[in-house]
Amino acid sequence: MLLALDVGNTNITVGVFSGRRLVAQWRHDTRLATGSGPLGRALAAQARRRNVVVDSCIFGSVVPKADPIIERAIRSRFGVSTAAITPRS
């Protein structure tokens, strides 16, 4: 399943897609992205609650300092690399 994150200044909106179908969604406070540990644990906990198996990830972000933290959190918790869409992309 595809894990898709929209990283804004206030919230990280998360959607999980199976093909083109949205199968789960939730939000986290962007302040979780101050370290990959807290963010990774929160994402993994929500994925487990929803029986989600992540095999790919993409994120869009307007918070440059969060980008490497998100990449590390996804890689460490789900074992997948991320594709990023940022103002620098």
C-alpha cells in the first residue's frame, strides 16, 4: 500500500492507498517531526491499528526541516524509501 503524507506547518495529513482507493486516513501534529523516533512510532502505531502494510511512500512538504526526519522515520519503521515533492523539487 502507498503511504502518502501532506506535511504542512500545523498538521501532517496521512492517507493510505490501495491502488487508487483511499483505505485509511489520519492526522498528526507537525511538531512530531522534530525527531524521527516520535514520528515513526506514531505512524507505525496508526498503520498497525488499521492493518496497513506499507510498501511505498510519497510525501509533499512545505516544512523543509521536517523532510529528512520524515525520510528517516519512514525508512526505519517501514523499510521503504520515500519520494518527496517539496518547494525545492
